[in-house]
Amino acid sequence: MSIVLSHTGYGKSEIRLVKVTRRRHGHDLRDLTVGVKLEGDFDAAYVDADNTGLLTTDTMRNAVYALAKERPIDPIESFGRRLVDHFLGAGAGVTRARVDISEHPWARLEVGGRPHEHAFQRAGGGNRVATVAGDGGGVDGIQIEAGIDDLLVLKTTGSGWEGFLRDRFTALPETSDRILATIITARWSYNGPEIEFTAAWRAVRQTILEAFCDHYSPSVQFTLHHMGKAVLDARPEVERISFSLPNKHHLLYDLERFGLENKNEIFQATDEPYGLIEGTVERSPA
Amino acid sequence: MSIVLSHTGYGKSEIRLVKVTRRRHGHDLRDLTVGVKLEGDFDAAYVDADNTGLLTTDTMRNAVYALAKERPIDPIESFGRRLVDHFLGAGAGVTRARVDISEHPWARLEVGGRPHEHAFQRAGGGNRVATVAGDGGGVDGIQIEAGIDDLLVLKTTGSGWEGFLRDRFTALPETSDRILATIITARWSYNGPEIEFTAAWRAVRQTILEAFCDHYSPSVQFTLHHMGKAVLDARPEVERISFSLPNKHHLLYDLERFGLENKNEIFQATDEPYGLIEGTVERSPA
Amino acid sequence: MSIVLSHTGYGKSEIRLVKVTRRRHGHDLRDLTVGVKLEGDFDAAYVDADNTGLLTTDTMRNAVYALAKERPIDPIESFGRRLVDHFLGAGAGVTRARVDISEHPWARLEVGGRPHEHAFQRAGGGNRVATVAGDGGGVDGIQIEAGIDDLLVLKTTGSGWEGFLRDRFTALPETSDRILATIITARWSYNGPEIEFTAAWRAVRQTILEAFCDHYSPSVQFTLHHMGKAVLDARPEVERISFSLPNKHHLLYDLERFGLENKNEIFQATDEPYGLIEGTVERSPA
Amino acid sequence: MSIVLSHTGYGKSEIRLVKVTRRRHGHDLRDLTVGVKLEGDFDAAYVDADNTGLLTTDTMRNAVYALAKERPIDPIESFGRRLVDHFLGAGAGVTRARVDISEHPWARLEVGGRPHEHAFQRAGGGNRVATVAGDGGGVDGIQIEAGIDDLLVLKTTGSGWEGFLRDRFTALPETSDRILATIITARWSYNGPEIEFTAAWRAVRQTILEAFCDHYSPSVQFTLHHMGKAVLDARPEVERISFSLPNKHHLLYDLERFGLENKNEIFQATDEPYGLIEGTVERSPA
């Protein structure tokens, strides 16, 4: 029996990059958080204190800012691809590079009903995210995942929870009318070579939101599959979509003890504990 | 010399209240965080272990939910007023009640270009807040403060920082073109008896945003006064407005060392440290 | 009626300073977060875009690091005093300077049962804080406040809540045995000219903790006064002490519905809502 | 091509459980955050709105509290095992159950130099964590992982960063003396059937800390492997250990521009961006 190093990886996290592009009719603002991770054979550094094969993470940071200067960073999937290509060349030991990008939404301020040229406010609607990973094998070796983070949505009705399994520890009453609230995290992959990333992202996001609205939800589980299927039905370029949906419980507050009827009107929003529902919907050859 | 209790107060914080009102053409959703604080003579409890004059904070929570059921909670200033009136009657020792309300913004989801009846997403644009305090002296004893929290805004140009005081420890270069970003916290009071709170709040918020946009900012300090003055000029019902404006520094990233010119294009957003600029603008009889 | 600027102040927040002092028998580590705030007549900047009287907040940051180099930063009350003296000289308009310091606790790692010379781990027990403010009037114009933040304590018994006021919305049962948990925030001032700040701080902290332990708590309110009185009784140099004590509710979990008895054994810890109890205990000439 | 559900799982997160055990010489306090996740065939619920195979996550919460009542929860690995066994029986579709437990450290308060019977303060030193997963295949189907979270450590010297790869974007100077600070996250597995979990956990933790201290660190990568090898050398029952080590950068503050020498004395602690170093050390048959 010997002792071995079986997995290594390192990188830079939380690189906060803002790019301003001055166009004729106004400024374009992009606000990203970028993470870089390299995997490969770094045993000389880990085991023998030989750093000659290690790109320092400060250099990764500089490269992110410099490459953001040299080329457009929009769409983020393409910027991620350029970063991956760059980092795959960053030392002999690197076998895989991965870049995570999260884009924070801004909306133009309106003055006199018209959008301002260079003033913005933070918008709602969640972050656009992309993960690009590559192993140096060219186009075939590149994986691109798009997604949404932190998209908080809520329905005041059209949701219930009935007919579930009961055992010794079940106390929850059934209901056919409750608040359904979740913070959507979604990740999806594309199947084609030529994707219009921004148009596709917007369409997937809108399809998710419309599917969230368009049905009675008998469970978060059902709504998850319903949203995933809606995306695959509407967008042939999407191969697979995964969701992570916390159930942000809104508890009907007990007002009967004070002589008041509470017909799905007054709720206590809670942060913890919360249910967490996950699932993947994808195309199958079958 | 003796030892005395010189100040007492207690209450309930972070009461999370959601109210759904079912109207003919759709549901109305209100999402509040409420805090209650009572001040007065509670010495018997603090010193002598006599709790007979203390309303338990759990009762405060119940009262917030119950009063939200019995009456509208919109506008939050009026709901705060009702809560203050209620709590002023909560025990002989109470001499002052204070209620802090923060309303979290939601926007209707759009399906097929039309707003949905009961589905929402968390919106941007900051929380609407109100603080109401009263001492039992009727209308004259009530103070109402309205405000905004967590309104993140940014200008990509139209801001500089020049001509400042220099001493032994000054190293910052002057600039006539920088990113200006801040998270607006504002609090204001009204001078009239009959305020349309929601219309006034919207108008103040829009005036602040337009003033943020409409000038070259030589300093956060100047912009603070400029926004405050704009509000008082435009809204005669506002008596006084205070701002707390963190300077969310965006540092021009040094790319020259890599042979790249960076003409206000690539920035590093930073969280700490940050400048913090405060000030109050108000009407004066003079 | 005219519109006036009635209050101004600005400064730098979240300056993260670590100082290492190499002594014969090991390194000394100090880890501070510092905030600076200046008040005064800055109207020229706020109103007229004249920055000549403004020290830039970046200079404040540099000064904090530079003064930390030139002199000891221990105790933090004395370091705060030096910073206040420095900033009172920072421009003609400054009438008051305030410095807030929070010191984050580290403990030496132990190797073979002995403390290591230069390796540390983050310790529990809360942050030591100090606020120093001055108006340029020499010793008489200086206010020093010491304190503790973020000191989480809990008693598994020896606490109850009975005999409180009941009204229409009261539902909480009385109990003579509950968990009492709070995160102690305390601030106190000294009355003498020559205080051994570190020894005094340690003694006050230990007195608070022992007083937390040594009695049956009929309410958080009583425990607050009890701890404050214990400090004033034990430490003649303390003039006044204030506490802010969130009641971190631990709810007895209802297991009877599952046929299990729960005699103060199984609790659900909750974050929100929480009670918040405040009070000041001080010496009086009477 | 058809559209299929390819992965499902759901559970309850952030269950906050506190257990008090009254022993002859004092109370024992355990403070846990528990997460439960079930995987299996839940297609009927996701696709067909048939909830009959779903245990509601509220029942999971109840079960965690109830099982904590019926049996000891110490060590957390054994409590996790009991929970997994329980949840594997929770419905026909369940093929795998996973329980994550994080134990928050408390230390007894000392009064008069002696530990108190029932009063505690939050301690430093990180959370003890355990993950237990099972697929219903008996002992062979159970995986137990122990670990540490949130253990913040720092060396003021004995660390450098030299000889690394340089490219076009490398600007970082080399150093043979810097602050090394990280927040240790570690996970390890055992190879034997009869582990004394608590004794083993304490020994692994102490070995990690001593290894952090006992060498000159030429890189976080080297220190990672060094700590992992030390654990495997010292503890034959440990089969594999993984680390995730953020490099909490402490930047030497530039004081030379103010005429001051800064010989590794004054540092700016930073939160972002940060390096992130990962790796696994394990036994190999070779």
C-alpha cells in the first residue's frame, strides 16, 4: 500500500469584472463574476515543491481582465470558450480547464420615459450563468452549459399538495390551494454547433417562466418536469435541462385562535428548513 | 452613587408577512418584513423579575399577522400607523412604540405579453420602507418616515473626483471620468397631514433616479445634495431627506503592464473597503 | 423657506488591517476591521462642487495602514485615539472624527500541547470592539467606548418566561424551564483617565459571562440588567453599559403527536423572527 | 427521440436540531444542521402528478427530530446511519438516501475557573460534518464520510510562493515569506468496520492542524498534500482525504510611497478574488 495523490485542481474564484463599451447611442454595461479552474498533472508542485508547472492564480485573474479587453465578452458562453482555450495552453500539466461565469443583470434607468445612455439600476430576474469546460481536444472536447441562478418566483394560487405518502411521522395536512415559491436554478446544454446563445437563453428563460404560470401545480416535482419538458418541446437546440428548486415555504398563519378566519390570505414566509427538489429532463434516442 | 437602569426597550424583529388579496382581475401580493419596538417603564421586569407589564414578543408577532388580516396593509405607512396605535395600548408602561416595515418588490410575470393574474417574480429597484413611531399623543405624537433601501445604481461615465485635499498619505490620482456606483439608502419625512403615501413614494423615487442621471457628478457628496435638493424642489410635501451612499469602488484595471490600453473600459468591482457618504437636505424657515 | 444642508459626514468603512509583530518568542497577530467617519462643514463640496476641503477616503485608508505601522495598534482603544487625533487635523472643515474598530479573535494552534510561535486558528468568544470619537477639544473632547460583538451564549436550563401580560393575541404558554440563547452585543464607557484597556475589557467580558451563568433568568430583560449591574458592581472604572440581546428562540419540538414525550430535550433552533431586548445600566449621582 | 426524466431527487435542507441531555454532572448540548435527500424512481409524481410514492419533506423533518429523541445523536456518523436506514424504508421508489449533518461547536463557559454545568459559548475551530449515504444493500451499501468545515487558520510566516510558471500576464512578484491563511474544508472516508468516530475525528483534526504548522509551505498545493499524507500516515483507518483550501490573500500594503518600510508587518486582508486549491490523497494498492 502506498499513498498517492489522486485528484488535483486549482484556480481563481470571485473575479469581479465590469466592462463598459461605448457605442454611438449609449454605453453597454456588462457585470460578471468569473471563476477559473485547471485540472491536470500538478504532482510536482503538490508532492515535490516544484512550482515550475503552476500558473499562479493571480495570473489567471490578469488574463481574465486582459482577454475581456481584447475581445467582446458577450455572449458569456463565447467569452468562456476563449478563456478555456487560453488556459488550456497555460502549462504542460493542464488537461482540463473550466470557466464559470455569472452575469449580473442591469437595466437602463428611464428619464422622461426614455432609457438613459449610461445610467443603470440593478434589475431583477436572476443571473445568467455559463460554464465552459474543455480538455484540449478542439470543438469536440468543449462542453458548454448555460443557466439561470437566483430567479425568485411565486404563485399565490394554482398550487397544492395532496395524496402524498403518509407514515408515522406525517402531520402535514393536505391542501389544494397554497403559495408556491421557489428560487429557480437551472442548467442546460445545447446539441447544435451553431447556437445563438443570447437569443436561446432568453427564449429558454421565458419558456420556463411561462410554464411556471400555465398549469395547476400538484407538487414542485411535477412543476419541475413540466418546465423542463416545455423547454425541450419549444427549443430543439436544448439537449438536457436540470433544475434545483427550493420550496420556499409560506405557512398559513393560524389566526383562528384569535377568532379570525384566514382563507389563504395571511402567510408567514420562512427561510429554513426548506424542501429541495431536483431533476433532469433530457432527450432520449428511444 | 447608585446604579440605575437608564434606558429600556424591547420588541420583535424580522416578522415575515405575506398577504394575498384576491381581486376580480387578479391577486395582489404584498411581502413585508416588520419590526416592532416598545419603549417605556419596564423597570419592574428588568430589576425585580416582575413580568406583569411585559407584552411577550410572540404576542407582538401575532398582532402583526392579525391586524394584517383585519385591514389593508397598503400603504405600509398606514399599516405602520395602525400597528403603532395598537401597541401604544399594550401595557401601562409603554410610552413609545416604533414599527419598521420593509416591503420587498414583486413584479407580475408576463405570459404572451400580458401580466399574469397570480404569478410574480422578485423585482429590482430596492425595497420600500417606512418607520412609524408614536408616543400616544395622538396625531401630533406620530412620526412617519418613508424611504428606500438597497437600490443599486451605476453610471458608466459623467462622474469624476478632482481637486481634493492632499496630505502625506494621499496617493489617489485625480480623474474626470470614472464609474459611479452606489446602493441608495434614503429616508424622508412629510410635512402635511394628508399624504398620498404611495404616489408620493413613487414620485420621490423617480425624482432621485432622474437627479442621479441628470448631472456631471464631481463627488458623491455633490450628487447626494443634488438628489436631495431635487426631491425638495419637486415635492412640496417632503420636509427633509437623508441619504447614506456607499461608494462602490470600480477600479480601473491596470492593463498597461500587459501592453494593453484601458480607456475606462475594464474595471474591477470591489466590495471592501468602501467610502460612505451621508447627508441630510431639509427646508429651513430662513 | 429655503433648502439647506443640515448634516454631513463621510468616511471609509471595512478597512481590513492585519498586523504581525515579530517578538523573540513568537509572532503577535492582530486582525482588525476599521471604519473612519468625519463630520464637519463640507458644504462647499456638497453644494458647490468645491472638493478642496475633502480628504479622499482612499487617503483615510492609507493613513490607517501607515499609522498601524508607525505605532502599536494594541490596545485598540489607544490606536483609535491616535487615528482620531490624526483625522481631526485632516482639513479645516473637520469638527469631529470617529473611528470604529473591531478586533477578530485568533488563538495559537497547539502542537504537542504547546502553543505554536506563528500559527493560529480563528477563536470563538466574539469580537472586541472600540469606538473613539473626538471633536478636537483635547482629552475632554474624546469619547471612548469599548465593547463586544457576536458573542453567542446559551443556557440549557435556568431560564423561564412566566407571569407576562396577556391580551387578545397572546398564545404563548408560560414556562419555567427553557433554553436561553443570545448573541451578546455590549458597549460600555469608562470614567477614569487612566484605564488599562485590555485588562479592563477582559474583566468586563468575564463578569458578563459569569453573570449570565449565575442566576435563574425570569426574562431576557432581567438577565440584561443583572449582567449590567454585575459589571458596574465589579468594575468601578465602568460608568455605563448597554446591551442589545436578541432572543434566539429554541422551540420545543412537538413530538407528542408521534407518541413521544419531549421533556426539554429536543429543540428547533430558529433565526427569525426573534425578540430583541435592549437596555442601559449606569451610575447615577443620586 | 423522446423526452425523458433522467434524474430525480428531493429532500429537506437546513433542519436545525438542538438536543439537550441531562446527565448527573451537567448537561450535554448538541447543535446540528441536518439535510436529507432521497433518490429513486419518483417518475409518477414528476410526470403524472401521482404523489402516492412521495414522502413529504415535512415528514422528513419530523422524523429527524423524532429519531433524535429516541436514540443518541452522538456520534453524528451513527445518527446519520440511523436516519439513512429509516429513510430507505420511506416508500417503494427510494433507492438511495443521503443525510448531511453539520455539528456546530459549543464550549462550556467557565465560572471561577471551572466549567459550568449548563452554560455554553459558541466555540471556534470549525464545524464537524458527516455525510452518510446508503442504497439499501446493508452494511456494504453504506458510505460514511467525515469532515471539517469552516476551520480558519493562518501562519504569519513559514510560507512562500516562488519559481512558478510565468507567461504574458504574470505580474506577481515571488516571495519566500508571506502570510498563509485558509479556511479548511476536509472530507475523509474510513476503511474499517469498527471506527470510534469521535476519537478518530479528533485525531484527524489535530493531525491536520499540526501538519499545517510543521513545515515551510512553498505553495498551498504542497501544504494540501502534506496535510493529507500526514493524516494517512498517522491514521490507518483513514482511506482517503480530500481538501478544498481557499487562499485567503493577505496583501503586503504598499507603505514605501509614504516613506515607511513594510517588512511583512502590515497587511490588507482580502475576501475576493481568492485562489482555490483542491486535491485528494488516498491509499493505493500499488
